[in-house]
Amino acid sequence: MTNPLEKPPPRRLACSRCGTEFTCNPAGPCWCAEEPARLPMPVDGGDCLCRDCLRLLAAEIPGSATA
């Protein structure tokens, strides 16, 4: 059985928008936590975006939270 207190390892992902590879570390310090852009989690089966695509999409969405 898996220990529920054990942190999952970082994941290697490909941006669901452009295909750029990057690391996602939701259980620890992750670059996305430092971003001022806040977007809803994808509901259509998509996954995380790279830093550039996150910023571009946030700029396209009216009312998205950016600094």
C-alpha cells in the first residue's frame, strides 16, 4: 500500500498547448506557484501548460488574475 503522506515525485510533462517539455512538482516548489496568472484547471482532459503558454492564455482571457 502507498503511504498517503509520501510526496509524489515531480512529473515530466509536455505542454498541452505547444508541446514544450517541462517539470511539474505539485507536491513541492513548482515554477507555476510563482506565476501571477491563475487559471482554472482544465476540465476537458487537458493538462498543465508551460510558463509561456500559461502567460499567453492568461493575457487572452478577460478577467483572469494576473499581476
